[in-house]
Amino acid sequence: MSIPASSAAAAYLNAARNAAAGAPAAAGDVKSGDFGEFLKSALEGVADTAKQGDKMMLAQAAGKADMVDVVTAVAETELTVRTLVTVRDRVIGAYQEIMRMPI
């Protein structure tokens, strides 16, 4: 059940990035079947979001960015990290439940 929710989150993040870059959103951005690639892509997305937040904070310190943009970038980073932690907790919970199953 958590995989479709995380797929939806990844699709939303991809659409948001494409919209910010001016590129049209593609319906097939999230490929099904290769969970390892999906996970790698999601983690790279989290890292990119965190880097963007850091860039905005540095730009604000240099006087080149508005505070609203900084707060928005930091809030986006916080939401992305919370989503990552939630998905991690659910994956660990599912693993623990599978390990408790009798053979």
C-alpha cells in the first residue's frame, strides 16, 4: 500500500520539477517494475530538494533572494524529508512483519 503512495509522491515531485523548469509533465515519469531505480530516483530527489533549500538560504544571506522564497524552499525540504522518513518507517515495519510470519 505504501508503494503507490510513494509513487504518487514521486510523480508529484517530478511534475513540480518539470513545471518549475518549464518542461511539460510526462505521464510515464515513474516506471513500474524496477523498484531499485525508483528508490534511487526518489533519494536523489530528496537530495536535490535539500540542495535547493541550501542554495536559497545562501542566496538570502547574500541578499539575492526574498525571504518568502527561502521559507518556501525550506518548507519543501522539510516536507520531502518527512515523506522519506514515513516511507522508511513503513518499509521497516513491513520487513519486520514479514520476518514475524511463520514459515
